[in-house]
Amino acid sequence: MTETGADAAARLRPTAPLPDAKWLVPVRPAPADGLIDAMLRGALHCLKQGDDSAAANLLEAVLERPTRNRWIYHALAHLHLACLKSDQDQPQPVHLEAALRLNFWLPAALERCARHQPELGTRLLAELTGLEGLAFADYVAVMQTGLWKDLVPFRADDDSFRGRSILDFGARTGFHGLAFLAAGAARYAAYDKHSRSFHFDYVKNHMADEHDFTHLGFTMAQLAERHPRRFELICAKKFTPPRRRFDLICLFSVSEHLRRPDKVFRALVPCLARRGRLLISHHNFFCWNGHHGEPRSVAQLHRMQAQGQPTPLADWNFFDAPIDNTELNRLAPARLRTLLVRRYHIRRWETEYTRIGKGLERFHVGIARRHESIDAEDLLTQNILIELEHKPWRRWLYALARVG
């Protein structure tokens, strides 16, 4: 049964009003993409100033430039052109479809499609992800929570995930699988030690400042039951490496919760294909909100203080405090690196420092003096993005095994 535009719009969940470009356009574009990045940013500036004619000219120029990152630059250009060249607030279907084909994550494009052209969205959902029977509005609701933000730092070009087999270690609900399939992944396997996680019908909203939960009305277990060739859910208290290998293994905000991280990193070695990649997004325990509790942001801290609520974990006061809300291994960045280089070759180690709003403005020299045993860089490191591969000698072993 095909949804009407009114039905799809009524079922859309509210989302935080954050612009897509803020999360999608690289802060440091590749040298080859410098010009196209400048033109796109110029077009967005013209749109803010109300100069639609200049914006349209720049957006059309963006589409003329070749780039491996069409999923970023060309998708956003098509999206804005779809709105600029629309009649009566109806996005131009040619540009809207082009934007979604290049990036089926864009919340603004997905929401416009669900509101005005749900038939197009339903057709593209089935075509691009291979998922029959999933309502387009439900897919939009998942993407509005920003789950795709975890994947963005590791998507270098259009083919980063296309045709790949994915193992999501510590997947919790497993809804990352929808974002992977939308980017062209061939198969998604989710592992979590708690079977109930796959039966949760809600997901953390990455677009909300305090990461509230959004209820979806369906579960990953239901999707996996209907699409066993696309999804696989693995649940066991003790992880046993499967016999097959995966092109990509992901640990999104998982490494800081591992009781025995070295044991896990060792167990994942045989799961990784010869040219596979291990992708880790590590939330540093020693940053301002590394306690994973409240307050999670400076704005929330101010609200709690105004309401007279206690804030014992705020401002780096939690290092020796008992933390009961979640398992945290208190793994320092240097120790994490030592554990990883034992098993893998590091292709990328990128530090994301604490930003304004996440605790940077609360830092002062007294904090550093109070924690003299901890390097100031560790205190201000929010996340670490890590990309790993097999050590060269192991890749040679895989090659010799194939020849033999």
C-alpha cells in the first residue's frame, strides 16, 4: 500500500533543526576538492543572504566539477537546486532524485521527499537498500536521528561502503545497518551481547543536544526476520569469531566500554578480510563529558545548576568517582594506541578536540594543575577516529594462502 504525502508527513517524527551541510561538508577538504568545496560554501552563503540567482549559478558550477566525493558535494548541490527551481514548494523531482541517489542519508532531502513525493521515496528505498515492506516514513525517522553521522568520517568516496560486508561490533539496536545499506553495503551483521537490544524500538537521537531517544515503532529484529539476506543479528555473551571474514568491522563508541579491550582486538583479527578495515570511533574517558552521564553539554549543566540539581561529575571531577550508569574502562588514548599497534597497522589516527558547548569553555589552568598526572591533550580530546588494517606480514600470509 502506497502512502500519500499527507500520511507520510503525519508519521514523520520531529527532528532538531540542524543543517545537513554542517555535518557533511568536510572541514578539511582534499586538495583536489578545494575548488568545488569553495563553490559549495559560497553557494550556501548566497542562499543565506537571499541571493538565489548567484547561488544557482554556483550550484550548477559545482555539478560540472568532477570529484570522488559526489555523495557530499553533488548531493547537496542537487538538493538546493531542487528547492530553488521548485514550483509552489514542490521540490524539482529530477534534482531531488539525483540528490537521494548520491546520498540516501540527507535528512532534508528525505523529509522533503516524504512530504511531497512519497512514491519516489518508496521506490528509491526498495531500489537502493533492497528492503521491501519498510515504510519510507519509518526509514526517514531513523535517518532523522543522525545515525549516519557515525559513518561520515569513514566514507572517503562514493564506493567506501558499496558492495562491502559489514560487522558492527557492539551494535546495540543495530539500526546502523539501515545507513550502511543505504550507502550500498551488500550485507550487514550486528553483534551485541544483549539479545534484548535488537528488540528495542527506539534509537539514540544524535541530532539532539542531550541525545534523547526517538521511538520508531519497529525493531531491528523484525527487519532481520523479513530480510535475512541483508541483515544478520549475532548475540552471545562471549564473542566467537565467525568463520567468514568481513570487509569492514566497526566499533562506534564501543572501545571505551570493553572490559578486556586487548582480548576483543585480538578476536577481531581473523574476522577481517585481507584488505579489510577496522573502524573505531573512541569517546575519550578523560574529556569533559567522558563520564557518559549528566551533564552531557554545557547548556545542560547550566539548566541543572539553575534548577538546583547536583552536578558532581561536571568539570573533570569524575576521575575517581564511582560511575554506575555504564561500564567504562577508563582507557587513556596512549594505552589504546599501544593495544592496537600490537595487532594492526594504523592507517589513520585523527583526534577530535573538545568544542565550545561540550566543555571547552569550562577548561582553565586550575584544571590542568589539579590533574598534573594527565596530559592536557587527554583532557581536551573528545573523540578519536581510527582506521586500521592488517599488518603487512599478515596480508602476505593471506595472499600466500589464497595462492596455495
